[in-house]
Amino acid sequence: MRGMFVRRVLPALLVVALLAAAAAITTAKRSLTLTAGASAVPPTAAAVAGVVRACPAPGLTGSPTARVAVIAAGTGGSTGDGQAAISHMDTSSGSPVATLSKPGTLTLAPVKTPPAPKHAATPSPAPSGQAAVTTTPVQGGVEINATGSMAAGLEAEQVTDAGHTGLRCDSPGTDFWFAGPGKFTVHSIRLYLMNPGDQAADVNVEAFTDAGPLQGNTDTGVAVAAHTTVVQSLNTMLKGSRVIALHIRTSVGQVAAALHENTGKASGGAWLPAAQPPADKVVVPGLPATAGTRQLYVAVPGTQDAHITLTAITSRGSYQPTGGSGLDIPGGSAVQISLPSLAGVPGAIKVSANVPVTATAVVPGGPAGSPGAFTAAYPPIQEQGVVAMDRTGHGGIAELVLSAPLQAASAKIVEVAVGQDGQTQASQGKVVQVAAKHTLVVQLSRAPGSAKGTAFALLITPQPGSGSLYAGRVLAGTGEGGALQSILPVPSAITTVPLPVVRDAPITPGR
């Protein structure tokens, strides 16, 4: 009996003891963990350290008034000195046009045509079996390389001879989209490809028209050497098209792309802004209160047909404009939609579709030789929006068209200029409120202490809790029926870059 008790009870006691020991060990481990120092929290963002921009042709005309407007609108936590070097592309000279080192200061740097090279490059014909697209090296392009405090919130724009912003100088990338009038309605369509990097780029150009994707007219394998600009005339490739959409992408390297259209043989014309990559919802901001029918160009790059709905976001609220519902567009094509009911109505257009699309709008006006003043689908402002070149007075006005397609939005607006004493002057800034699903038009004025007609930069900062905010800057003539000069969709000029979140993950043996 005693032996049976020992055989049954002792093992049970042994199990209890072992469990107690394990519990003690676990408790000890937990107590060690609790007394250890707190682990460091990884940073979620880093200050922008470097930015590269490219302007296609501020120096092409040879005019002494051709300029580039540049401002670095925030430090974003950057420490130490910064520098922005503005240099000609396509030249062997290493001396920059200008070197800037004062963040927060607007600079209008003159850009003259660079000297012609001793051995001019010859055009490159298209490969056999491809469309007749000739690639020609050109001079006049400018690259901007900024570091440190001059890279944070950098914005740069190409300024026309008339003193108006003609085009935003874009960053190099691998993917660009354009949409607009086709060769049937304009005299020339020219594509500029700029490579401000140290690596050669290989570019493919895919085109869609109102008749569908071009068949057998591919434009691939366009070589763009480092620190050079090439231009292509797309007149033959796009012959007969009424509406076009271009997808420029690189297989090697990066480029900045710009598209120019001219309605006549004389100089002039307009630069088309690059549109946001296709999505099922895009917003085209900055429609002014000027007269004339708005023309919307919508591109459907995929093979599936698109069913789209348009929403006008105006000062009177959001609604579907006449002819803006139940629209069906074949996949792989681009169409033009006339919206006469939006004439004289400031606002934005939201394009909703069952498949990814992108869009551009044109309003009557613009410089001589232009099909109109263009604006394009753009993402909402993140952190801050910056326009480097604005001007009022001397027969011109500047306006900011702010739209909140969903929730109400608020933003602080500050004007920055060089005062009469030569020092940078900034306005106190004002906070404006944009009601949900509405548009607000803000009249802009020069910064205090600056002379009448002086150029100024514009900073738009969404406030905490603000809904998505879209913006377009409008330049027009004064008086009733003042001619529209240009529209510029406002880009984000970030000072910090979000970092990917690092999470603990189990380690699996054998992987």
C-alpha cells in the first residue's frame, strides 16, 4: 500500500515542482524585461536632403528676360548650410548660371541661351519599322540641384518673356502622363525629355487618341544621355488625331518630361502640365471665373471601357454639370468633353470612373499661339503647397482657387517677396476656410514692403484637421472680361520624407 502511494504521489509532486520552477523562471524573465530600458522609437520621417529639378526651355528664345523662379520654402528640420545650383544642361561648362544659399528667399535667375557646342549633335531617326519620330538634341534646358536647407520645400518655375509662369520645373521620374488637343486642332506637338542625372535613360512613349491606341506607331527606345535634353516632334505620329494622351515611361534611368503645343507657325504656344497617374477618382483644380466653355480631356489607358461621372466643385456647392453623367469611354482611348455650363464658374472637376483614368482641362485664354490655358489632374496638397512666381498690378491680377471635394478644409496663405529695401518680406498670413464640397476664390496681393508689380511666391499650408485640399493659381488681366493668362495646379513642396514603418517579425528557421 505504501509503495503504491509513493508511486502515485511522488510523480505528481515532481510535476508540481517542475511547474513551479518554470513559473519562477518565467517570472524572472518578465521581471528582467520590465526593468530593462525602453526601446528606442524609430523616426517616422526624415528631412529632405536633396532635390533635382529640370526646366525644358527657359533659354531657348535667347531673350534677356527669360528666367527661372526658385524658392526653398522651409527647412523641415534640415541643419547646416544648403545650396541650389542652377546650371545649363547640354554644355561642357561647369560654371552654374546662379548659386543660391538663402532658404525662404524668392530668386528670379536670368537664363540666357548657352553657347553652341563646337560639334553640333545630329538628329536621330526612328528605328526601322517604327513611327517617323525624329529625336533632336536641343540646348536651353536648365537643371537645378539643391541640397540641405535649400532642398526643403523647393519649388521652381520657368518664367516666360512676358513675365508669367509658363511651366513648373519638374523632378525626374520614371512615369509621366499628358492629355490634350490632338494634331487636328494644333499646328505642332513637341515632347521634351530632360535627363539631369548621371545615368543615361531609355524612354518609351505610348500614345492614345480619340480613335484608340496607335497601332504600329510605337516610339520606343528613345535614348537620353546624362545631363542632356532631346525634343521630338510628334506631328507625324499623331497626324489626324483630335484628342491625345501620352504615357512617357523609362525602362532605364529617369527623365523629366514636358509637352508643348502651338496653334500657329509663329513662336508662342503653351506648355501642358503633367497629369496625375490614372486612378478611379481624380480632381482637376484651378478653374477660373473667366468666360468660355471648358474642355475636359479624359484618358482611359486600360483595355476595359470606362463609365465616368463628373462632379463640379464650385462656390455654390458640388453638382453634376450638364453632360457630366453616364459617360462611356472605350478603353485605350482619349476623349474631349465640352462643358459650356461651367463657363464663368470657378472651381474644380472631379472625375470618377470604374477604371483608372486621368484628365486635363483647357480654358479659353493663354499666351499667343496657345490652344488655351491648361490645368491637369493633381493630388491634394501634402504638408504645404508652393507657387514660386506670382504677380499683381500693371494690369494683372492673381487668384487662388481652393477646392474641398469632401470634408471642409482650412489653409494658411502667405505671400513672400523681395522688399524695396532688398530684404525678404513675408505677409502675416491669413487662414481661410473652405466649406465641404465647395470652392473658395482668394484674391492675392503682394507682400508688405514690396513694390507694385513685384513678383512674389505663395505658400499654402493646410491646417491641422483640414480635409483634402486642391488648389490652382490663376493669372488674368484686370477689369471685366480680363483675358486669362495662365493656370498652375499647385504642387506639394515637402520638407520631410515619410520613412517606412519597421515592425518586429518572427524569424523562421530555414528562411
